[in-house]
Amino acid sequence: MSHGVMPARRYIRVTGKRRRMNGKIEKRVMIVTGIGAVIAGFFIFDLGQYLSLSYLKESQARFQSLYGQHPVPVISGYMLLYISVTALSLPGAAVLTLAGGALFGLLAGTVVVSFASTIGATLACVVARFLLRDWVQGKFGDKLVAVNEGVRKEGAFYLFTMRLIPAIPFFVINLVMGLTRMPLRTFFWVSQVGMLAGTIVYVNAGKELGKIDSLSGILSPTLILSFIVLGLFPIAARKLMSLFRARYRNAVEM
């Protein structure tokens, strides 16, 4: 009796496991297909023209009039658009940030852009984690042990630094951090704090939209250097504190 029951139980477990795996694969295929279709439509129908600096400058008066009549729907629509663009890693986030300053002013624009950009970045991180992390961990798991351990200990500091360095693309950070084991709540609040300085700079520039000829002119070399120094400071301070603690312990033990 027992010899007949055990294989049946194993068969049920194996079958259930295969079904769950097939279900996860089907979900991933559906998500990839949906995301791919949206991204393809964005480029096929040239929707990027509506997220350009020239279009924003031409439409500023019309958008401001619409915002004056329907502030809540406009803010909601703006946030939905911003979240979608950042979550799908589409080009146009910088122009949308300028639009936030032009429409809502410095204070309201900073708040709206800060939350929209952070929510979008977190969603991009979630998508990368759901679609790619298991595969990457399975293929390079032994090589990523040190990376995951480093992220666990000092990931917040590294993420904060990367958010402050304009040379590192916004979407790359979202996708790369999605492959790590950093908790999403940590990713969210560190990203929001780390992106705040750059958000304020772009939102403030959006207030003077008519004077902006290109996105490259917003960040001067001095300002970029300041962001880099500000980003490196927390890691340097942490390393120095660790060094001082180690020397203090050695001195006490001697």
C-alpha cells in the first residue's frame, strides 16, 4: 500500500510545482508582451514628440489655462503620465519635470514630481525584479553573493550616491537595483531623498521655461560636481566611521 501511495503523492507535488512554474512563466510572458506593445506603440506613433521641449514650450499657455480650470484632474493626469513614462523607462522624464515647474510652480511642482518619479522608479524596479531577478540569480548566483551582501549592508548609501550623480541614467538605476535584494521600501525612500536635489533644480528651471533652449544647459559642470560630492559624502563618512571604530577596538584590545 505504502509503495503505491508515495509515488502518487510525489506525482501530485511535482505536478503542482510544474503548474505553478508554468503559471509564473505565463504571467511573465504576458507582462513582457504588454510592456513591449506599449513601448513599440510609443515609438511607432512617435508619441515622443509630445514629450519634447519644443512641444512643451508651444503648449505651455494652453496647459496653464487647463490647470487653472481643472487643477485636480490635471495634477492626477500629469502624475499618471509621469509614473507611466518612468515605470516603462521611456524618454521624456526630464521634460515632464520641467513641465511640473512650469505648471505648478516650485513648491507644488517639487512635491508632485518627487512622488510621481519615485513611484514610477519603484514600479520599474518591481518589473525588473519580477521578470529578471530569478534568472540572473540562478545563472550568476554564486557571483552575486558579495553584491547582495554589500547591498544589504550599504545599499542605501550606494543608491543615494547613484541618484545624485546625473551621469548615471535614471532608468539604469531602477533596473539594476531591481536585480538586487534591496527592500522596496528602502528603494522608495532613498530614491525620493536622493532625487530631491535634482528634482528641485529641474522644477525651478521649468519656471523659466521660455529661457531654456536645451536640456543640457540646465545642469552646469559646477552643479554636476556638487551633486557628485554630495552623493559621495555619506559613503565616505560611513567608511571613515568604520575605520575609526576598528582602530578604537584595536587600541582597547592592546
